[in-house]
Amino acid sequence: MLLVVDPAARRVDGEAVRIARDVLCAGAPGAKVCLPECGEEAARALARRGSRRPVLIGDDRVLLNAVRLLDRERELADAALAVVPVGADARVALARGLGVPSDVVSAARAVLSGVERPLDLLADETGGLVLGGLRIPGGEERRGVLGRAGPRLGLGALARGAPENGDGARRPAGPGEQRRGAGVLGGWGGFGRRGPGEGGPDERTGAGPPGEERVPAPRQGGVSGGRSGPRGLRVEADGRVLAGPGGPVTEISVAPRPEGGRGMAEVAVRPARGGAPVRARARAVTVSGPEFRYHADTWLAGPVTARTWTVRPDAWRLVLPGG
């Protein structure tokens, strides 16, 4: 077992990290602990894990970036991951949604006694991955705020070089734009080049990958920031048109592996004029039309004019409580 402890987690909640280490090391005396200070060190530790199971201690960024790195290195199917979530509720919502226990002790015990479960994911045409689900919200999304804790030097750090506005402020990259000179994949530095839409927040600003930014978890029961829906978008599920340019909607959501639906995604399109959402199951979902942005797990991505997400069944494995 290889315990990779995110430095941001050590700063945010050192006591939770200590408890997780104590429980894991007591249950697996041969566990090796890695305390990286930067993404490059974490990536090297993961690459040299040998037969040890990676156990990630940190927030959702750590899990997302580990999956992206292993996928880029063609090792995702061979490495079962385990995670002990440490961080604010909004920053560990993905792990908990996947079935990881919410408290540190239970999560650590699940690592020791849990079972490997194969999970589907969504992959887009640029190489971007979605583990938990995505949504295209209605209205103008409020720009995400990361808080005032200062720079984060965690496993989600990116290389510099995001496009800038005329006033020097960072802005999301437009369709087709990539950071020139960017060299690392997500926060696991040193292992290949990023594809568009990959990575984690910038260590100086909290900005996400090209065209992505960190946003708070969406509120339950509605779409934040306005009542008007995405207009003029066409939604296709395995070629079947669920929504066309003439019918504005309040929200579009896509989630991998619905109940009993291995290798499928659940698509829901909520019409702006009320009524029941249009639902479908599909292996591939395409949204196209005017520029739109979308939430992919914990990121707000875009703007783009078209994107296709395809289900990859049993693409990765996560250790979850047995039973």
C-alpha cells in the first residue's frame, strides 16, 4: 500500500490526515507513506508504486488527477485506487457520491477491508474524463470562489501559461485553445502533455485547466444563477434527438452507469416550460449549438460549441466498502 498525502490536505486538516495514517498503517504495517511537496514528487511516487495499491489522502482534485494520469499512461485499468477524503464538504463531494464513506476513520477502514469495484466513466473527444457526472446549467453561472487560504501547492497544480485578457487577468481558453508551454498533466507533474480540458487548479490562482475553473458544488433542487436555460442547443443520445434549437431547457445532465445500466449513461433534459424531464440511456451523448459551459465533476468547463461524451465501461476501479 502506498499512501500519497496531498500537501493541501495536511495544511487544511492535519489532524484528519494523522488519523487516516494511523488507521491505515496499523492495519497495513508494510504501508509506505509519501509526503510530496509538489505535483512532480507525487507523480514520481505513483509511477514507482510497483505492486503497492495507491491510497490517496486529500480532496477530489487528487482523485481526478490520479485517474487522468493513470489513463494517460495506459495504466488505469491495472491500478485499483483507494481514497480517504480530507477537505471541505464541497471539495470531497465527488468521492462521497461514488460511495466512499464520509468520515475519515470509516474511509480508512474501507481501504483496509473494502472491495474493488469497477466503475464506468465518460470520456470526451479531447481526452477529458468525467467520473461522477456532468451538467449544463441554466442562467449565468456565478464564477467560482476558492476561498482566501492563499496559494494551494497541492497535487492539482498546473503549469503556467493560461490565456489572458487585455488587463492581464486569466480567462477561460476558447474552443480549440491550449496553453503554450504547459508541460504537466494535471497536478501529477512530469508525465506527458495535457489534452484540452485536463488537469487541476493552478497553484497560484486556483484556476482550472484550459477552459475550466473551480466552482462550488451545485445547490440541491435547482440551477444556480438564473432561470433562463441553455438556448439553441441540440442534444443527441446515440443519435436520437432529445432537444433541438427551438426548445430551451433549464438543465442538461449526464451521469455514467445508471442503476442496472453498465456501459450506459443516464441523460436528462429538463424543458424550460415545465413538465417532466426527457430521459434516455445512451452510450454516447452529443451537445452542440451556441457556445455553452458545463460542470464536469468539480469543474466548470468551456466555452465550447460541441462536445461528445462516450461511456467507457469498467474503465477504472475504486476500493469501496464491502457488502
